[in-house]
Amino acid sequence: MSKTTSGIALPTEPNDEQQNLPPPQEQTESKLPRNELTLIKKLPQEIKEIVEQNARIELQLKGINKDIKQISQAHPDEAESRESIKQIQSQIAQLQTHVTKIGNAVDNAFANIKSKKKGKKKGKKNKK
């Protein structure tokens, strides 16, 4: 069998057609269910959206932290306000750390998906 650029197989010899076809059982076992394939195809986009959302949250937290610092500098005489502001700043710092960890975990997951896809493509080429 020879293939055209459109992927249509053209018979060259009658025996070639039978040799190139994998057994039907192998074909069905190697394929995932359609819904799983759809979910896998959507993962990179969903991960990208999470990373972008994470970055926006991180920027907002940094902005809030700057605002709080300005407030605490503008009203240095109010000890109670300063203590509240320090607590809020501490919570914001914790949130920033948490958001960064989430972002790193998502980035790692995305990188793993890409490397697995590349590994599968290479594996398919080696089998031919």
C-alpha cells in the first residue's frame, strides 16, 4: 500500500494490504474512549486558563499589599490600625505563596502533558 498526501491508501499489491493492517483487537485496545480523548484535548487550554487566572490573582494580591503599605505609612499614629494592616499583609503574603505554588504545580502538569505527547509521537514513529 502507498499513501497519498491526503492519507488515502492506494493498493500496490494485494498482499501489502493485509500486511499493513494491525489485528482488529490491537486497534480497539490502543484507543481511549471518545469522551476521554475529548477531555485530554481540552486539558492544555484549561491549564493555560488556570495559569493566566493565577497570574491575575497574584498581581491583584501584590497591588493590595502595596495599598496596605501606603495606608500604614499615611496613618502611623493608629497602633490598632497598624496591627490589623500587618495581619492582612501577612495573610496576603500567605495567599501569594499559595497562588505561586498552585501556578508552579499547574506549570509542571502542563509540561508533563507536553512531554508525554512528544514521547507518544516518537514512539509511534519508531514502531513504523
